[in-house]
Amino acid sequence: MQVEDVSILGTAALRSASNASVLIYELETILKHPVEVIDGHREAQLISKGVLALMTERSGSQMIMDIGGGSVEFILINEGNLVEHASLPIGVAVLHHHFHLADPISNHQRLEMERHIDAHLEVVSAWMPNQRLDQLIGAAGIYEVLAEMPVDESQTRLSPILMDRLETLRDALAILPLTERERYPGIPPERADLIVSALILINRVTERLQPRAVLVSPYAMKEGRLMEMDEGTDHSSS
């Protein structure tokens, strides 16, 4: 297959890295293509474009949650329109390295992590002071592991996640050491190190926002960018 168009995007890590210019130069030298570092608004546009493509109904309110290692992107959608977005420094790798210091995690460390998450979630909670969130939509990544039915790369629909399952998994995995988490049914071994931090994070978000439903979208930023390229549009300067 001949690839004609290449788009390489840098997000939160490259926006905040002190050596970003050096890293970008090395990447462009190796990849032979330019690296575009996009701002938070552009990232939110692409993520929401990918997720909205799978929504058959665009009524009500949705919070898209895209979990990364360093940051989490929160995007509020109302009636199919992007209303608010924020990039919060509570990615799973950050939470894991700062709070998951014992294995398994101690109760004290878990409480400290939850307090830290809650402090950052104030900005998101303020978006909807008098409104019940209809859906929390996890954008790919760790959410695909948590869906009721397996999510694969060819899937083109939103899949539900039971909130009770999120709580059950959090409590079950939080008391296990890494070696046992790696063997836990349904959890890929490569996810076992950060899964506890991810579940604590997701459960805090659901407890704070109280969505009526939690869904996972196999589409996120890269699908949004692919759709944009297919349409022949480029809003990088918007």
C-alpha cells in the first residue's frame, strides 16, 4: 500500500516538554516528515470529531474523556457542539508515579490520589453546575479494556460500560500486586501497571459527574484527523 499523505501530531507532552524543540528535530529527521504540535483547542476539535462520527443521536450532553499518560483531555459536548475543553495534568502515568508507591497501593496513597484528582476536577464540575450529564464517553485507550464487549480496531460503534463494573474492578485490582494484576482475566499484561491508577481516576470522574451512562468510543483524535484529511479540510490555523 502506497501512503500518500502523512500527518504527525504532537500533543500535551510536546507542548510542555522543556526539550521539545530538540525532540521535534530528531523526530523529523528520523521520520522525514514535519511534526505539528497542536494546542489544546485543536486537540479537542479532533477528538470530538472522531467521537461524534459514531454518535447516532447528538442530543443532550456528553463529556468526552481522553486519558493519556501525562494529561487527560475533557471535552464537553452539548447538542452535538463543542462547548468547553480542558487538558488536566492527571494522566495515568503521572498519577501512578506520584501516588502508586507501594505494590499493591496503600489506602493512604489511594486517598491522596483521589484528593489530587478531585482538586483538578473542580474546573470540569463547574461547567455543569445545574445540569445532569447524559453520557461520559471514554476515548479509546484504557476504556476499551473496560467495555462490556471487546472493542477492536474495526469497530464503528459506541460500547457501554457498567459503572458497577468500574467499581468492582477498581476494588479487586487495587489489592493485588503487579504479578497478579498481569494474570487478571480480561486485563492485558501491558496495562497491568497503570490499570489501578486509571480505574481510580475514572471512578472519581463518574462519582463527581454522575453521568447517566458510560460509553467507550474506539474513535478519538487520530480518526478525527483522518476524517479531516479525507474531507480535504485542515483547520490547523483555526
